[in-house]
Amino acid sequence: MFSEPDIQVSYHPLFGSPDADVVFRSSEGTYYRLHSFVLRTTSGFFRPMLSLSGSGSSPDLSSDASPIGLEEKDGVLARFFTMISGMEIPQWDTLDEIEDVLHAAEKYDTPGPISIIRSAITSPRFMLDPLRVYAIAARSQEYIPVLKRIPTDDLLRLIDLRRERRDAFIHAIDNEVHFTSGCSRDKYHHPWYALKLSVYMEMDERPIVRNMNDLDWEVAKKCWSHKYTYCGRLVYNQIATMECIRPCVDKLPLQLRPRI
């Protein structure tokens, strides 16, 4: 009779206590042990999950064999778990790092880390990149106090740049993006116009476009699935069109106008 081999796992050095009763695994394969009490009291996402874990049909969340798989990488999870566990928080290195952890904090409904990040982005070294700070702060009403700390002229410069980027993007996709598959008889392009309007509104709300592949809206699906009336072919080649749109994003202006 053969026995199953032991599972070889690697725990993060800060989160490997055998007393902790919930096991997570990052997208990079690192394991983390946390106390269910901490998760229930800090996360609206995990609270209902852990409230049901006591039933007989629920998996053993403390077992290495059945960890909760998370899509975040170690750099994000280690800092996020440090924050909700009340440990010392390492110094932030980049705004990209802050934004990635903020996304996780919002995803897992953890007000504590969100409030910590709200204070962190007002650091003088991050205010040297006011467009990024503005983009992060504009995501939530909670960040209005951050915007109020930006001097009036700098805020106006940000608004000008935001409008300039939005208008430049729409001008580019109007004049540089070729999208049809070649049927000249069908002039019905309302799905494309609707998608452009949605992108215009998205650019107005989020001045920095990080990934155009995230256009998973209903209006985008209707656009990509729209077919010609006469021949039944798809009107828009999604892959080719996105390849044309990406350069339009890459060359958008990044510099604020000079101070008055």
C-alpha cells in the first residue's frame, strides 16, 4: 500500500504561524497563514466566507492541501496582509505598488488599508507625480481630502492635462484607427460610435488608461459582435482594432503645463 507524498509548501516568513487557522496561496505559489479573527474583523469579503466555514460540508481552511487561492502576487499580498494584521508597514517604493495594494484592499473590502493608503499618497515624494496621485485619489470620494491638499494652480494643471489627454485620445481614434472589415454597403456604425462615447467617458473618469484590454463592458461586447447586414461577417476585428488603439494611448501627453 502506497501513501500519498507529503505536500511541500513554502510559507511567507511573516505568515507561517501554525496557530493561524486560514491558509492562502498567492498566484506565485507562496502560502500564508492568517487568523480567522483578523480576517472576519477587517474584511467584508472574507467575513461571510469564514462565518460559514464551521459547517460540516465546508473545507478545512487550515489545511495546506486546500488553501484559498488568490490571484495577487506576493509583493501585493505580503503588504496587504501586513496592513490588516497590524504589523509594521514597509516604506512604499512606487505609486504602482500603492495602486496594486489599493486594488486588493478595495476588492477584499478592507477599510483599514484603504485609510492607510489615503495617508501614504500625500507623501511629498509621491506628490512629485501629481497626475498619478490625482488618478488614484479620483477613484473614490474618500480621497477628496487628498485633492484639497493640492495647490489650486497644480490642480488646474492636472485638470487641463486630463482634458488634453481625453481629447487627444478621441481625436486619435477618430483619425488613426481603421476598424471595418471592408464591406462598403453597410454604413451602420452605431456600435462603434457607442463604444467611442463610452471610452470618452472612461477617459474623463480615469485619466490614466492602464490596460485597454479591460474594455469588458456590454457596449464593447456589442461592438465586437456586430455583423454586416448583407454578408454576416463581423464588422470589427477586435484584435486588429485594439492594436491600432494602443499606440494612441501610448503617445498621449504626460507633462503638466508650466506653472503660471
